[in-house]
Amino acid sequence: MFDDLPRARLAFLPTPMHRLKNLGESIGIDQLWIKRDDQTGISFGGNKTRKLEFVVGDAKAKKCDTLVTVGGIQSNHCRQTAAVAAVSGMRCILLLGGEEPEEYTGNILLNRMLGAEMKFFPDESAFTLNKRLDGIMDTLTDFGLTPYAIPAGAAMPVGIVPYAAAMDELNNQFKVNDFFPDRIILAVGTGGTLAGLILGAHMLDLDIDIIGITVSKSADQVKEEVQTLIERTVQTYSEIESFTPKINVDDSFIGKGYGMLEDGVVSAIEMFAKMEGIFLDPVYTGKAGLALIRMALAGVIKSDSPTLFYHTGGEPTLFTYSELGQK
Ligand SMILES: Cc1ncc(COP(=O)(O)O)c(C=O)c1O
């Protein structure tokens, strides 16, 4: 799918898809499986690596020499951008919303090791920086760079099609394993991953309920943004026909807000670790993991209903939550 688009082959694909037997037995789902995009390779992996393969392909085709993107201080997207820039021989400038910490931990520590240039904006957020990205690009051009702007989370058409292709990859794994899920559960930030999976399922004519667990924004806002991302992608690539997407987003697991650690999330992280040896992150996949467990225990997911949990990465932020280490 989308084989003729420029692409830098950077990820370890296909990522594994395997059964979660212990967790499935414990929460009462007979066929519970996981897709491991925490294993996309390069700098601890994560969902952005797939997107960035196409982004780097596009940037190189446009003869750009510098990748510029925005995020919060502990952005996984920024860390993966730093890594793909490093291996692709490109400069990387990261615009981070928030105060520069005294000590570098987690993703910013990795950004520094990867050689990215980080600029901290204490009075801004990823959201406000995202809006100013075009203006910042003009300044960088004036300095003689040929920059390529990547919005937060690479939520742009060239970052959506890789997840339609990921659905194609999954579909092959469904056939090989004779496992056809009724639903896929995943964490949602910008909605790009969700938009791509919905697009892919549509293109392959798959009847799967794809449930996005938003970690910060309201369900209505995410639905609107996902709708817009799909429309922009359809307009960009002539091979995709226009369609009316079914967008399923659940905002009941936001808790106290973005990045706020809560007992339920900690329990979900510990259940995945103790039963399957898999780490979730506190910001994204921990909330999606909690959603999966709660839905199963509440009987919303029936025991005979095959379910896929989509792991989107993010583990380096585990090391920034000192609360998790307290005795
Ligand atoms: C670990 C992890 N999971 C999920 C997401 C959300 O992905 P998207 O922005 O495509 O919705 C992110 C985004 O930064 C992430 O870092």
C-alpha cells in the first residue's frame, strides 16, 4: 500500500503481533493479542517511526536538510524525529514547550545523545508552538537552512498513510495467525495514528471497531481533528476515494489530565509488566491499557470477542516519573 511514495526504510517491519495469554485469561478475553509498535526499532521505537519513514522520504525528495518539529518536553515524537534525522544525515531542531529542566532525563536526555538541537520555550506548549511553526520556518530559511516542518505528532497527510499501510501489515498478520479482531484499542494524542488505521481499514474493507482512547482532548475534538486529517489525506493522494469514516473515540480515561499519573494507570502498567513482561508508558499506552482492562472487567468486551491492543511505544517516559520509584 502506498509503495510508490518516497520513503526512508528506517523501521523494523513488520512489528510483532502476538497473543497476551496471561493477561487475556486474567481479564476474561480468550483471544487477546497485541501489536508491538513499541518495537519499530531506532531509539526505543514507537508509533512515530512509521510516520517518519514517509516524512523523511518526502523531506529528502524536497531537498530539505533539516527536520524541525515541536512537542512537549518529554515528547516521544521529538525523540524519534531526532533519531531518524541522525541516521538520515539530517540536522534536527526540536522546539519544546516548557521550561528547560536542571537535569536531563527520559526523552530529552536521549535527544541530546542523538545530537538534536533543542530550544526550550518556557511560556509555550506544543499546541502554541505548532501554530507558530510556519513563522519559525521562515526564520530558519533566513538563516540559510532548508528546513522541513513536521507538525506535532507528524499529524499531516504524509504521516497518516503509514498507518493505513500498517493496517495492511496487520491484515496479513491476521490471516497468518487466523486471528480476526472485533476491535482494536489504541492511545490517541493528535489522532494521526487513529486516522491512518481507519483509512487503512476502509481501503481494505475490514469490519473492525477501532477505538481511540484519548489521553487529553475531548472525544468531540479528537473526532473533528481525525475527520479533518482523513479529508486532507484523501485530497492529497488521488488513489484514495472519499468516504465517510466511522470515528470511535473514548474520553473517559483522561483522568486528571495529560501526563498525570493515577492509580488505575499504574495498575495497568503493572499488570502488563507482571503478566506479559511488557512495559506501557504512563502518558499514552498506560491509559489505553487501563481502558482495555476496565472494558473487559465491565463486560463491555465479551470473553469470546477477539481484541487487539495496539502498543504505540513511549516507554522512555517511565524513567521520568520518580513517583513510580518510591518505596
Ligand atoms: C507512546 C505514544 N502513543 C500514542 C501517541 C498518540 O499518537 P497520535 O499522535 O498519532 O494520536 C503518542 C503521541 O505522541 C505517543 O507518544
